[in-house]
Amino acid sequence: MSTVPAFQRKKNHKMSCLCITVTMAFILSVIAIDGYKLKNKYTQYQNRIDELNSNIESEEKRTEDLKQFEKYTKTRKYAEQVAEDKLGLVHDDEIIFKPSDEDQ
């Protein structure tokens, strides 16, 4: 049986520790880099979620405004306003004053 001298065993032990240390450092650096990338993605996704929630709120408000306008378009007041604005119609008891050419 051959025996390995003590200095040789010590050298092998130091080399093994060095290899394990380098391997662990590499693994930790890979984990740190991937963690940083994941954190950036998470931040981007959170920003996108906030933006989409803001869009949802504005669209819900717009939907409510459209529902109110839909109700308004079914009223007599709206029909009268459209008749006055687009067709120039007036009620029987109204008088319309138009500026003369001299005033312009």
C-alpha cells in the first residue's frame, strides 16, 4: 500500500477547497445575475399592470359617460337641441334675431 506524503495530501486538500470555492462563487454570481434580471422583469410587469389598470379606469369612466349620453339622447330636450342646431327650427313663441350685414 502506498502512502501519500502529508504535504501532498495538504496540497490536494487546498486544491479541492479552491475548486469548491470557485464553483460556489460561480453559482452565486449566476444566481445573483438571474435574480437581478427577474427583479427588472417584475418591475416592468408591475408598471404595465399599473398602466393597464389606469386604462381600465378611464374606459369605465368613458363607458359611464356614454351611458349618460345615451339616456340624454332619448330625451325631448336633446331632440329639440338637435332640431335647433342642425335644422334651425324654433318654437312657435320664439323670435330669432340675426345680425345685419352692416354689423359685421
